[in-house]
Amino acid sequence: MSEIVGKAETLIEALPYIRDFNNKIVVVKYGGSAMLDKKLEESVIQDVALLKLVGMQPIIVHGGGKEISKWIDKVGKETEFVDGFRKTDKETMEIAEMVLNRLNKYLVQMVERLGVKAVGISGKDGGLLQVDQKKPNGKDIGYVGDVKKVDTLVIDTLLANDFIPIIAPIGLGEDGETYNINADDAACAIAGALGAEKLAFLTDIEGVCKDPKDPSTLISVMSLEDAHNLIEDGTISGGMLPKVTNCVNAVNAGVGRVHILDGRIEHCLLLEFFTKKGIGTAIIDTEGGLYENERI
């Protein structure tokens, strides 16, 4: 009986969040271990389907870097990275698009199995993601794009007709060429253009910690000022730096709250969105960005 009561209490705890997020747009950047482990994969898709069924409007933006690398190896090409970005020639871009579109339709299939409608698109559809060529430190790395404009019409149309949009991070340049886009960048641009209530990054870390080696120092809620200070003092550095910078840019672009979640934990989205304590790091505009029930 105590176990049953505990489940009921969990549902009651979720009620204010379900109420507050009703009809709100939530963008989930899906990648990392959650894409490589079958059980975690199912957990994420179940979470997204549930978000939809309780009245939210989820959108998935997915990566696929490791799968792309695998197929590049299969055709005998060597993967080269420049300043953390994959150097992408014409053939590599064709492979990347093939792999991302395959993953895209696989995710659609998983969602549809749960009885929820989904449509898979890329940033090329409806002119969704329009890009300039990315040149880190002035270096030409080929067909890699920086998002310069987001046309949300195709997403708006899908949401209005009760579909979950599942988006592959591929865009079009003014030259008519196809460009690969960093999935984090694509998710931030889309969430900002839509004024999403939430943007969630599924990562392979617990969140932002004051001491990266000590998970007990996890920061549950962090303001933009906190993020700036932690970057300045070097607490946020290395691979976490571009992730947090993307989060800050998304909040500045109008996203209500950005979450860095450990995608290695089953049902991490539900645990973060629908419980008071949460499990990751939430980045908000100011302390005034707390929800009412979090002030209690």
C-alpha cells in the first residue's frame, strides 16, 4: 500500500508543472549515451510521448555524430576535426545527411509505436534552418553551417496539427548547398525562434557542478549571472563551456528555462520537469525565473 501511495504522491507533485506547462513548447536536444543504449533510447521516447499526452508541445532535435563517424569509417574515409568541428567535404556531407535522415525516421517510428503522431524533417524542409558557412578561427571546414535564420512555419504547422516534429540538424546555405549543423546550435536556434518554455540538453554528465569531480556539488538552478561568474572563474571550462554558452544564448533569445540533464538516467526528462528537486541543472534568466511552486 505504501508503494501505491508513493506513486500517487509523485503524480500529485507533478500536477502544478503539468498545469503550468500546458500547451507550452519544449525542445529536447537528443544525443549522447541516450542514443546509443536501447533502454535509454526507449526511456527518452516514452518521456517525450508522455509530455505530449499531458498537454505539452515537445519537439526533438537530434544529433548523430557517432553514427556518422561509423559510416565514414565504413567507406574508408578518415574523420578530421578542426577546433572541435568535423571537416566536411562533399562526400562526408552526403554520408552525414544519409545517416541523419535514417536516424530521423527511426525516431519517428519509435514515437508512432506509442500511439503519438510524429513527423520527421530536416532544416532543409520549408526553409526551416538557413545557414552561413561556419569558419572557426577563419578556417574553411567545408559544409558546416552556422544558423543565421529560422523560419518556424513548418514547425508551427506540425504543432497546430498535433504532431511531434523530429528535426535533423541539416540546413541550406544561400548558395543552395546542404550544410551539417551542430545539433546543440540547431536546438538553441529553434528554441529561441519559437520562444520555447524549455530547452533540454541530454548529455553524459550530471549537470553543472561547482567541483566537476564531485557530483554532490551539482547546481540545481543557475541564473545567467551565476553562469557568467562560473565561466569567468574557470569552474565552467573544457567541453562544458560551449554547452553552457549555448544555454545562456538560448535564455537571452527568449527561452524560459534551459536544462542540462544526464541522459544516462532513465526518464530524466520526467524527473527534471515534474519534480521539485529535479536531477540536472536549470539555467534561468534571474532568480525571478523560478516557478511559483519552487518558491515554497
